[in-house]
Amino acid sequence: MNSTGTLKSSSSELDLDRPNIEDYLPSGAAIQQEPRGKLRLHDLLDISPTLSEAAGAIVDDSFTRCFKSNPPEPWNWNIYLFPLWCFGVFLRYLIIFPTRALVLTIGWIIFLSAFIPVHLLLKGHDKLRRNIERSLVEMMCGFFVASWTGVVKYHGPRPSRRPKQVFVANHTSMIDFIILEQMTAFAVIMQKHPGWVGLLQSTILESVGCIWFNRSEAKDREIVARKLRDHVQGTDNNPLLIFPEGTCVNNHYTVMFKKGAFELGCTVCPIAIKYNKIFVDAFWNSRKQSFTTHLLQLMTSWAVVCDVWYLEPQNLKPGETPIEFAERVRDIISTRAGLKMVPWDGYLKYSRPSPKHRERKQQNFAESVLRRLEEK
Amino acid sequence: MLTQYDIEEVQQHCKNAFTQQEIVSLYQRFCQLDRNNCGFIPSDEFLSIPEFAVNPLSQSMLRLLDGFNFKEFIAFLSAFSPRATLQHKIEFIFKVYDTDCNGKVSFDDMLTVLRDLTGQYMSEQQRKEVLAQVLEEAGYTKDSFLVLSDFMKVLKQLISSITCCTGILKFHLDSGQFGSEDGSGGSRGLE
């Protein structure tokens, strides 16, 4: 698999620079052998292969599959299971949920009463202030995880704070960040959200060193790339965590990684996260629910079970392009977490694909027609 | 939800091109595409499927796809079923070519489809020449109109038997991939 080396990075987010998509798509309906012989009317009129591919996409396509949240199978259909389930609902909503809400409130009170004084009073002693704020944020994330009874198993060596390294992980929900932050204070790059989440972002997360981007701004990409580079070069900054998929995926698939994280010229440490859907599906379907609803759903379920693997740091191999590097790291993460890879860009959720891929098909067909025309 | 009567009615409508299990799977897919739950898919919805949008013939197919309910959806896809007759498949191809729906395919119609298939990689002049040449060899002229029987004669055998659907449907039946899009189905519905 090789990427076309002439792809130029444009400032538009909608530009899809990616490796050869034909390697991923099922080639069953594609013409496997080149038709030989003189060109006849039959060959021009017969559009059945292209039509098959289109119909195949209508019947099922790999992109929609990535964002589908499968509802859990009902199990409460008979005379003894239903009362049990009712009892479970009663426990979860009326006993466990208030307890968790209480724990979370206590956590917030402790956090804010420590964070605000430290932030304001220790203005002169930056290093001390940063260390304390870091521990406070880690503690707050611990409270959050406790509020959903998070059963998180961490595998692999914990991230160390060294310069010139960047962490990448697959993305299922915003809670990914909280789960990882609980163990190590990362600086993360996030989409700026409205509402209370935005408020949190601009106050507390700023202190950990977070970077914002705005998907809808075209010029944003260059600004963000510069900010990333600056952050990574700094020695005292928290390690940077990036979710290269750019959007939440349903934890069964991985979509294309954006190459921004892989062009910074530093070591990339992959992290794989896999949720167990036994009690609740942690996929945040941002088209269907707000983050608050999502959090409430987690807080009224029994537990959130997941595994986190810290994988071996990777470097750009000589002769490898950033896109190939991104794909290689995506492969490592997907294999570890048992996810399937699809060749689509996550931003297609918000926009239409660029005509580049269609042009490749058109080019193939045109060349085949012209070549057969030459044959006598 | 589909009842047994609904399934049988749809099956008759598509002349038994799909088995009952396939109709159920296709219904799930229809519900998935029908985001507003109004029983009707506008053509824009299809363009939001990236695999469909990058297909060179997507615009031509969208002409045939304007505003579907489930029965029409099945009737449309029945051409791609392995049980569809060759006649049915060729009729479908004819409809894609016949842009003005007058039962005749002109030189311009064929040129339009060729343009979609080749894009900028062939000049307009080249396309006209190629088309004129193959038409002459087949015994037609630039000004002749092709009707369905001509298509039948020329396309006695198709390159691909356009039976993609069974493979995909079978895969999804086996692995239970089709589920409803919104998480409000299943046990949560009882809450």
C-alpha cells in the first residue's frame, strides 16, 4: 500500500489525503481482470459493475457502520426476569444514582476549594502551582470515574513525562479523556464545545495546557499545527494527547487518522482503549444525545468497564510518509483493541467526500477504453 | 415493525426477487437511512453515504431515486437480486441511460453516461469519436435511437451479474450487524 506522494496538504479540513482506498473496499464487484480485445458497443453500454458498487453502498456501507450504536438485547421478557430487572432499575435510579451524584458533588467541592486558591495565590511559584493543579485535575478525574463506577484496567508502562513525545488514542467518547487523565495529566487538543463543557474547557483545562480547535474554520488547521509544534517543543508542558480520528467512533471500528499528530517530528506513543459493553455502551453518539444525557446514562448504569493499553512508542521510519506512519500506528492500535479499520475520514460525518476518489475510478475506466480503442 | 402480511405484500410487489429474511434486513437498512423516521428517504440521504457519493454514476442513479418509501426501495433494489431476470437487469440499465424517460436512448444520452464514467480523463471529442465508432461497428448510426430491444440484443451478457446484494446481505444476517440506529430500541424501551 503506498500513498500517492504528490498529495499536497491544503488548509481545508475537507481535504482527504489518504492511502489507496482500493486496498480496503471489497473488490468483489470491481472488474478483476482487465477486459481484453477490441472495444465494442457492449463494453460501453454495460455499466453493471459501477451500478453494483452503488447498490452495494446503498445496501450497506462501511462508513455508517462506524457510527451505529447497537442497542443492548432485551433480557427481561419473562415472569421472573422482569421483576428482577425492575428491581435493578429501582436500585440504579433511586439508590445508586443519588449516591454517585453526591460523590461527584463532594468531589467538585473539594476540587474547586483547592484549585481556586492555588490558582490565584500561587501565581508567582509557577512550578509548584502547576504540580498541584496537575494532581488536582487527576483527582477530579478520579472522582468522575468513580461516579460511573469505572472499572478500568491499565496495561503497559505508564506514560512518562519527557519532551518530544505525543500520545495518540482511538476515540469513543469524551470520557476517554477523563479515563486517561485519571492516570496521567495530559494536555489534550479538543473541539471547543458550547455550554458547561466549554466553561470547563476554558477554565480548568487551560491550566493543564489544552489546545482548542474549531472544525468549521478552514484556516484553523495551520494555527493548530503551529500550536501543537510549540507545545511539544516545550520541556515543562504536560504530555500531549491527541485523538487523530477527529470524531467519536463506536469502538468497533477505527476511521482514518489525521496526519497532523504524525508530522510533528517526535515519538508517537499509541494508546488503545476498548470498552466492554456488558453494562452500558460508552459510545457517545453526538448526533443523538448531548454530552449531559450521555453522562447521565453512564451514571445510571451499573458500571463502565474498559481496558487501556499503553503501547510501544513508535518513530517515523526512514522513507515513510506521515500518512503511512499514521496508518501503521492505527493498525497497531486496532489490532490491540480488536477494532476493524475502515478507509473513511471521520469528518465525512459533517461533509461530503471530495471528488478525488471518483476521479481515480474515472481515470481507470477512461484509460481502459482508450487502450482498447488502440487494439485492432 | 413489519408484520408477516407486510412482508408478503412487499415480496409480491418485487415479484419475489428477495426472500423474506432479506426483506427484513433491507427494512432495517431502510430505517437506518431514514433518519427522520418519516417512512420516506429523500435523495440527499443517499449522498451522505460516502461510498455511494464517490460512485461516478451516483447522479444518474439519483434521478431514479427521488423520494422512496419502503416498497419503492425494494422495487429499486430488486434489479440487483440474484433472482432477478436478465431482462429486469437490462431494463434497469436502460432506465439509467434514458434521461428523459421517453423510451428511447439517443446519442446524447449515451454521451452523458460516458461523461460521468470518464470525467476529465477523456476529452469531449474523444468521447464522441469512441461512441460513434462502436455504434457504427454494431450497425447503428450517430442519429439512431436505441430502444429496449436493442439493449437486449447488445447486452446479451453482462460483465458483472450485479448480484452484489446477496453477498452483503448474507454477511450481515450471519453476523447480526444490522441493528437500529437509535439507541432507544431494545430493552431501554421498557424504561
